[in-house]
Amino acid sequence: MKIGIDQIGLATPAFYLDLVELAKARGDDPDKYTIGIGQDEQAVAPSSQDVVTLGASAADFLSQADRDELGLIVVGTETGVDASKASALYIHALLGLNPWCRAIEIKEACYGGTAALMMARDYVAAHPTKKALVIAADIARYGLNSGGEVTQGAGAIAMLITAQPRLLAIHDDAVVKSGSIMDFWRPVYTDLAIAKGKYSTEQYLAFFQATWQRYSAETGHGVGDFEALCFHLPYTKMGLKALKTVLPEVDEPKQAALMANFEASCRYSRRIGNIYTGSLYLGLLSLLESNPHLQAGALIGLFSYGSGAVGEFFSAEVQPEFNEQLHPAAHQQRLTSRRRLSVAEYEAVFADKVPYAAADYHADPAYFAGSFVLTDVIGQQRQYRRL
Ligand code: COA
């Protein structure tokens, strides 16, 4: 029985920052951002957007039948809105999902989306008539003027996992490696991540090499068997560094084909930035919607990495009806219709955040946009509504 992604949805805030403008404001060469790091634009989330509103928006494609057949909803995130209650429950309410399902949140840095996907795959394998909703949602914040500022971003990917999926079958061939390291983390008192940038880059590459080599030995697959390789993209240059470590394993025409598909997988990330748990799947969506030559049966390799750290390599196969499951024009339109913020506006939006404090809070209605918003926090309870 095939199990995998039947539908996929994308949400990102309605505001963005041009990274050439940010480079100029920070006294950096814009080429460092657009070429050296590989990012052009960055989604900016006002305080009325969080992983609940973005996650619910990304999953708004669900039909009534899908909603009724859900037995599991898992949110993978490292920017949860509560240390106890799962964001999946807020999303469950906003989307009007049936009560007879498990609604939980799962965490392991940027790997959380893949952990959720694999849990959903196992769930459907055990309950083939049921469906599972996976949401990978995050807001990446490193701080104004910080080294990681250029690699911020915000957004969510939602995936409906079913038997006989129409988009992608996820193979049961994953190789996963875990080991406790301190390359990136976020203590609970702050909304700003701490990243040892160079060290996390080295560890990402080491985990990729380790999982890829073991995967290749276990399955017999070589790089040449894959139509495309998708990577977790904290910034697109990171994925490029990983791809370049395996390109010498194939001839030049195949290298060129893999590079072209890698560039197709980077298009959305270049405009949205890092969405942590969702970044690998944003890259996958970008590949599927940007390469008109992709054929059913194509084998795609996926590398997931979450600092801390867990790395996983697995494969997926494009299904015959995949084209009907994609919405490239709508996603392009969503990106092009965003409002560009000046650096000064971005800095003001960045500073206006839900405080780590008991006082009531009211989000600025001037930035209410998207399908769902957080309007207030009253009596330490978050208030959401559909726009
Ligand atoms: N033109 C073109 N390229 C330029 C350039 C210019 N004018 N100036 C610098 N570059 C290149 C550098 O050569 C380097 O490329 P390389 O990595 O291929 O060697 C790249 O731009 C970045 O420059 P660097 O000096 O290393 O940048 P930095 O010290 O500001 O750090 C990050 C960059 C990405 C490490 C930093 O933004 C960061 O820590 N981000 C968060 C890290 C993260 O997301 N970690 C999680 C990983 S899972």
C-alpha cells in the first residue's frame, strides 16, 4: 500500500522585507545576502500571525470529507505559543475539525516537521481508512542587527497524509541519526534563537554525509537514481553546500540536471526565508510547482535536519495525478501580492511582539491580513478569529 502526501498547502505572512534594502541598512554588500547566503526576500510576521494562524491558513484546503476522516493532527514547530497546550488544538478549533482525533504538537528544532510526517505515515499504515494532517509552522527570529537576521522568515506548510496519495508516495526507507550537540537552541525565556552559525553548518553537512552514506549502503541507491534532491533550507546556500558534496558522484549532464532542480526547489525559500520545520517541505513544494518537466514516477531524495541534532534521509515518488494537486498560480499570486515593508517598518513590526508577561496585549489591526489572526491576549488567553 502506498502512503504519502495527498495534498499540500502553504501560508506565509502578507508582509516582506527586501534583503538588498536590509543589506544596505546594515552596511553589508547586498551580494553577500543574495549570492553568499542565497536569500532575496524575507517574510515578516506581525504579532497577529503565529504558528496557529499560519498553520490553520496552510490547512484551509481541507474538504468537509477530509475534516471528517482525520484521525490525527500533528503540528511540528519550534515556535509554539504555549509550553503546555498544543497549537494543534487551537488549529483544530479554527478549522472546525472533528473531535474524534488526536491533536498534538511535536518538537525537535527544524526536524519536527519530518517527525510529524513520519508519525502520520505510521498512523495511516496502521489505519489505512483514516487521514492525518501534518503542519510544519515556524517564525524564525534571530534579532535586529544579529548575524542570523538575514536568515529569518515565517510560514507554514500543511500536508494531508493518506493511503493511495495523489501527490507523493513516501517510501519506508528512512535513515535517521540523532546525537546531542549545541549548534542552535532557544531557551524558554526568549523568542530569539541562539545559533552557532559556522558550527551548525558543519554539523548539518556531517549529518547529511552520515545519513546519505548509510542510506546508499542500505538501499543500493546512488545519486544518479534521483531526479532531484531536496534539502532543509535554513538559507538556500546551506542546501547548495550539501548538494555539492555528492555531485561528484554523477556525470556532468546529471550534475546540471540536479542543479537545475535544486534551483527550482529554492524559489519559494528565496522569497520567504527560513520556516524551520517547514523549510524542507517548502523546498519540495517549490520544486514540484517550478519544474514543468517533472514526470510521474520521479524519485526525490529528501534530507531533513534539526539542530540539536537529528538528521534523516528518505525518498518519495511523484504520483500520476500530481499536477492536479498543485496550485502554482495561487502561490505565486500570494507571494507577489504581499506588501513590502521598509527597513524602519520591519524593525517596528519586529519589536511589537506578544510579551513574555501576564499583562493583556492587543495586536495592531493595521497588520491584520491573511485567513486567521491573533487579535488579543486577554487574561493570559490567546484570542483568534477568521478574517
Ligand atoms: N559577495 C558574494 N558572497 C559573499 C560576499 C559578497 N560580497 N560576502 C560574503 N559572501 C559569502 C561568504 O563567502 C560566505 O560564503 P560561503 O559560506 O560559501 O563561504 C557567505 O557569503 C556567508 O558569509 P559569512 O561571512 O560566512 O557570513 P556570516 O558570518 O554573516 O554568517 C550565517 C552567515 C548563515 C552563518 C549566519 O547568517 C547565521 O548564523 N544564520 C543562522 C544559522 C542557521 O540558520 N543555522 C541553522 C542551520 S540548520
